[in-house]
Amino acid sequence: MNLKKLILLVGALFIAFWLFQDPQGLADVASTFGEKGWDVTQQLFNSIISFVQSLTSK
């Protein structure tokens, strides 16, 4: 079996096990990662906008 497929299978099994053992904990972690991911995305876009504005203002 391909190593990538094996890693994906183990990851999926881990998430399924976690979902059945502690669904609220999994939901909390997913929510936290979603919020942090959105914050990082906003910071990235704000930095790009600032960079482009600094290039065009000169």
C-alpha cells in the first residue's frame, strides 16, 4: 500500500475514533482551528494589501 494512502487511512480512522469517543472535544478543536485559520487568512490578505499599497504610493 502506498505510504500516503496509509497515512490518510490512519488519520481518517483516528478522526472517526475521536468522533465516537469525544464528539464535543472534536467539535471544539475544529472550531478553534477554523477561527485561527480565518485569523491567519485575514492577516495575510491585510499584509498583501498593505504591501501593494506601499508599492503604488511611491
